[in-house]
Amino acid sequence: MHQLCIVLDFGGQYNQLIARRVRECGVYCEILRYDTPIEEIRAKSPLGIIFTGGPNSVYDEASPHIGREIFDLGIPVLGICYGAQLMAYTLGGEVSPCEHSEYGMTETFYDRSDVLFGGIALPESATSWMSHTDYVSRLPEGFHITAHTDNCPAAAFCDPARKLYAVQFHPEVNHTFAGRGMIDSFLKNVCGFHGDWVMDDFIARTVGSLRERIGDKRVILGLSGGVDSSVAAALLSRAVGRQLTCVFVDQGLMRKDEGDFVEQTFTKLFDMHFVRVNCKDKFLEALRGVTDPEQKRRIIGTEFYNVFWDEIRRQGTDGFFAQGTIYPDRIESGRGNQAGHGSTAVIKTHHNMVKMPEDIQFAGVIEPLGELFKDEVRRVGEMLGLPYDLVWRQPFPGPGLGVRIIGEITEEKIHILQEADAVLREEIRLSGIDKELKQYFAVLPDVHTVGVMGDHRTYDHLIAIRAVTTDDFMTADWAHIPYEVLARVSNRLCNEVEHVNRVVYDITSKPPGTVEWE
């Protein structure tokens, strides 16, 4: 059992980012809904609690609130943004609308004698990331101010006697100078965490528990070729070896040569049974004539699971079923007690969190990565010896290239996009900027344009390039790829990829756009 920090979610967009920052400090944490019963929180014996931000106003009766009794547990609490206002409001302070709202990077003046700000190379003033339309206009009894801005008199405040701390800004985002150090100071200097959350320990502990649970039974894993399922396969292989069967459904909508890469990686590196199901023709037939993006997604998802579950039936179900579910999957699918802006609505259903057919009955479901975030999964993958290209591959949508081909999906369009995407990825890698970009790919819009090649008029496909930088994918900025790199990509696409005569670059940020086109 690890020392535990609880992140109570009040609907803030940065709830998972807060939890990741806590993990980066070597402290294990879990995200719980704001209305989790106080008895359940007490039973978990956390050493610290963090309140997230949220979009509401604390003086609105419909907003998420919390009882005073949580402050009587004797457990240190850090309130962030809405969480800071809620702490003040609940304990008798006042929260009022701002005369001048603060958004973005804001010059903030700190009292460096405060435990959160001392000892972390923080100057008297530095930028913090603000996002608020309300402010704490009167502190509760026992609190004093530890930071301010020109427009926010209580940018940070605390009651050290009760170990209650609050910041109006967001220390979890990179834009706040020394923000991670502030979180670490709260965890180590206020709560007394030792920092016992280490990935080496996770691997040894998980492998041991898997062996104990599985015994001599078989395990079947649905392997997509993505980071999560690949790391789960590597962990299970280390634990039970040939008792593991990985089923890999290749629907023909992957990137160029990706299916072969996945098969070669897992058959060479690990001692397991590997089953590859090639079914491109089946998918193309089901998608014939379909242009609506949501209908394409439904068809691809339905066909995938029809093929997958049919193969599972052939393999037999006399053992365990494993999947690469990670902690954010559980949170966003409703199994992690996500607050979701104060409601109980499920954000989205993930591809690896669907209902199992009634006729398929396993001894149980195994999710070896169920308590990890994506960055932690990648660290485990590196420690297990997975190839760099697999561990650090970019996010890839569940429907594959099906949502990067606008309009009807055909075999010819798949081939064009695979070749174009391969050229783009190669040039980005050769330029040395691949590590600066969080995601980059080619899109095949349903657009033909006039061109001239040699002395001939052409009327062929347009390729769009998409590349973004981001910390969390909730917001993203278009990547400022050097012109010379874009020029090489464009030249190669028009000269090497058949049926391409024009290239455009998408310079839309998120919001208002999304990362994917469909």
C-alpha cells in the first residue's frame, strides 16, 4: 500500500493534470468525486487532499459544495482555483465577482516565508496561470494572505495551524513559474509524504500479483498495437509467458506497415501466442458508400468487435480476459468517480471499456495498467524493453485512418494516405523536431484540385498536414514547423505519392478546432 493523496474533483478541466503532477512528485493519488462520502475518504487514510478547480461560482446553490467536516479530519488540504474559493466560502469567508477577471499568465507577488513558496527558487514576483471571474473578498478566521496580484488581493492564503492552503492560480500547468515545486512543497513539507510511488516498484509488484491471481490459467488480451495494450502485453508476458494469447485485429486502417511492425515486435521480443486477424476486405465492404463521420465510426467499432469477439470464441474463454485500460479511461468512462462539472454524466465510452457479449464468460477481467496515467505507462514500457518507436508513438484514433479520410473510405484512398503519412513522419523525424510535436499526421480531404505536372493538367487529391503542440490535449496550438521542412514534405508528397498534386498546412488551434478532422 502506498501513501495516498486524494484529488477531489469539482469539475475542473485540469483534474487529471493535477493528479499527474502529484504522481510526478513520487506520490500515489486517486481522483474522487467531490461528493464522495466523508466516511469513504476517512477509510482511505489519505495523507493529503487537493480540491480541483471548476467552472462554477461557489455562491450559486447549484454548484458543487462540500461539508465543513472534511476540514476537521486533520488532513492537510490544498485548494486550487474554485477549490480555493470553496475552502474560504465553506469556512465562513466571502467570495465575490471580480471587478477585473484574470485569465492567462499574471504577475503574482509571493510571501516567500510561506511553506509552499519557500525553498523552491521562487522570486518575490513571477508569473502564474489565472482563470477566474470570482475572487475571495474576505478570508475566514485564522487565514492570512501569502500571495497577491494587482487585481486579486488573495491569490494565495493559508491557515498553517490547520494545514489548510489555497491558491487562486493553477500551479499544475507549466505556465505557472515553479508551480510543480509548490505542489511538491505541499506534499512533502505539509503532508509529510515520503515519495514512495516508483515505477520499478510498480513492475515488480504488478508482475507478482498477476502471477498470484492468474495461476496456471490462460489470459487473452486484445492488442491494438497502441501504447497501452502493448505495455499491458509486455507486463503479462513477463508474468505468465506462454499462458498469454494476444489477439491483434488488423482492419486495414492502420499506418503504413504498422501491422507488420506490431506482429514482428511481439513475436520476437516476447514469449507469447500471437494471433493476427486480417480483415480489411470485410471493413471496406461495410464502409462502402458511407460518408457520415459518426456512421463511419460506428461501423468501424461494430465490425472491429464482431471480428474480435468471434476470434475470442475460437480461442476459448477458459481463463482471464485482459485489456489495456489506464486510469484516465476509468475516470472518463465513469468508473473513477469523475465529477464532470458537478454531474454524474459519463464523458465518453472508450474502445477498451465496452460491454462483453453475454455468451462470453471469463474467470475475470485483468487491467494491469488501471492505476497509471499515460506518461507512467510509457515509463513502464521503456523499463520492460519495448522499442522506442512503440513506447513513444503518437496517439492514434480507434477508427484509425477512417477518420483521416474525409468522405467515403476506399482502398485507393487508404493507400494514398498511408504513403503520404509515411513521408510526413519520415521528414519530421529526419528534421529532428519530432520530439517537439505531440501529434502530427496527414489527412485526405474529399477534395480534388487542378495542378500541372510536366506539360499535363492534373485533377488530383489534396493532402492536408496537421501538427500540434500541447501538454494535455485539452487545448493545443498548431506547431510552427520550419518552412524548409514543410517545403521538403510538400515536394516529396507531390513527387512520390501518386494522385497527390497539392499540399496545405492546418494552422487552426484547439479551440476552436479539434486535433482530428473528424
